[in-house]
Amino acid sequence: MDKGLLQAEFDPSDYEMASLNAELMMAGEPSPGNLYLAVFNPDTKKVEMRLACAEGEIFQGIWREHLHKAEQGRLYVKYDQAEAFSDYYARFGGAILQAAPSLRKRRQVIQDMALVNLRLFFEPQMEGKKLALSAKRASLLMDQAVKDPELLQNLGEVMRKDYSIYAHSVNVSMLAMSFGHYLGLEAKKIRTLGMGGLFHDVGMSSLPASILKKTGELTESDWGKIRTHPRKGYQMLLNVGVVTYDALMIVLHHHENIDGTGYPSGIKGGKIPFLTRIVKIVDAYDAITSARPYHPPRPAFAAASDLMKSRTGHFDKNLVPNFIRFLASPYVGGDRN
């Protein structure tokens, strides 16, 4: 293995895969699924996935050392094996977090576990029991972040820039919790921000992939389908016990606008719950600063400018200045651009 294997940026979701930090694998334990390396083929000018560790094969600690030396700290797993990896992290998550060599690695571990678990919510016709189990695991991750506030600081260095629906949702969850800390909210509300942010777009699972990955202009028919996702997400989670009423309100109302022009209900002003107003700002910021099918990522200052321009119509005008100050604080730090 050498450092020249991967020399291109790419979106793993294009390969129906999620990326994992190599720290998420327990040395000496069998892998719950196939692990792949991303390899750049100079002839085709494309990234190809190469099998690195087969399902059931014992993961060797020396492999991780080799990955680090080759500056390839990430592995890739297929979406259809997300459940196996979610089960794996339910067993070993605590030990993996404790073994992480740095605070930055622990932040990445929390993110990756949340991303893999979130992928299960996009499985077609997911059974109620599995849905509840995955939500409970997500809840435990949120609890971990609330108990360890350092995990919610300096997030700029670990936020993902790709706009897969999973990466976006994890970004929103972590940033919303961090903003809640910045505002001095109590732990219960910070946890709610995490759950609501993580699940705010699960209703997108009902939409065709052709819409989610569309690079051209969306038609009115496309928008009509997209506008159904808050209510569908709410209905999907309504009977999942660990998803609280306040988190459900985030899922249902995160596209409502202060001036009443949003959807699905057209409520406005103070009728939009406070925690929902927080997630709405974070959601917009991450969408602007992430690479999406129809636009490249924009700098943080451009996103801040957009939020300020729209604050009297779309956003809570009192929260937006606080959020901009938050972006310059140690809670974010790093370089998102």
C-alpha cells in the first residue's frame, strides 16, 4: 500500500457505500461485513473500490497502522450491510470510543456510528422493531455526546463536506447540539436537538433516488414530492418511543418559515417551536456549505451572509446573529471551506 493510491475526491454514496474511520474496527475481532479501500485508477481516472477485509475475516491491528502510514484512514462499507455494522457498534461502541487515540478521533467515531445507524432508516419497509432498535442506538449516541461536551467542540475539522443525506443529517445533529451548548441550553434540550437533527430528513427515504441526486433544476412535480418529506418522517417516527414529542416537532416543522411561507403546515413566528427554529438554521447552513448535486460548497462567510439576508422571512431573526457568532467560536473552529 502506498500514499498514491487515492488521489481524487469522490462521494461514497455514488457507490452505495458509507465511509468509516479505521478506528471503528476492533483489532482481533471478525469484521461484520466487507471492508473496502478507495483506489484511484490513473488509467480510467476513476475511484474504484478494492476489497480489503472480507466479512468474517479477523481485522488486524497492523492493517490500521499501514492505513495510517499510507494516509488512508477511511474504509468503506456497502449500504446493504449497515445493519450488521450497527449491531457491531452496539457491541463494541464503548470500547472503540475508549480506544480512540485523540479527541478528534472520538468525534469522528461518534459521527461514523451515527451515519451507519441512520442508513437503516432508509431501508424500504423497515420493520417497526428494527426501527425502534436503531432509534434507541441513536439515542445512546446522543446521550454520549451530551455527557462529553468536548465531543461537540471544534467540529469544523471533522464535519463532512459531501451531501449524502446521511452525512448531512449527522452534520446537522452534531452542529445543532453544539449550538445548543453555546446557547446554554439544558442537557435534555441539547439531546432533543441531536435526535431531531439526526432524523429531520428521514422522510426523504420515501423519495425516488432520481430526485435526490438530480443535478438539473427541480420541476414543480419534484418539489411537490420533496415537500411531503417532513410529514412522512413524522409519521415514520410517531410510534418510536425514544423519539420525543419535541424531536418529532423538529422533524415535522424544520421547513416552516417565520413569515408563514414554509411547509408542510404554513405556521409562522412563535408557533414554530424554538428547538425547531435552531435546527432550521443549522440545516440551511450545512446545505449551503456542503457539496450538493446542483452546486459546489460555498464558504462559511457566504452562508452567513445568506442567513442574514433571509432572517426576517425564513429564520428567527434573534437566533441568526447568535449562530454567526457561534460559527466563530471554539465550538466550531477548523476550516469548513
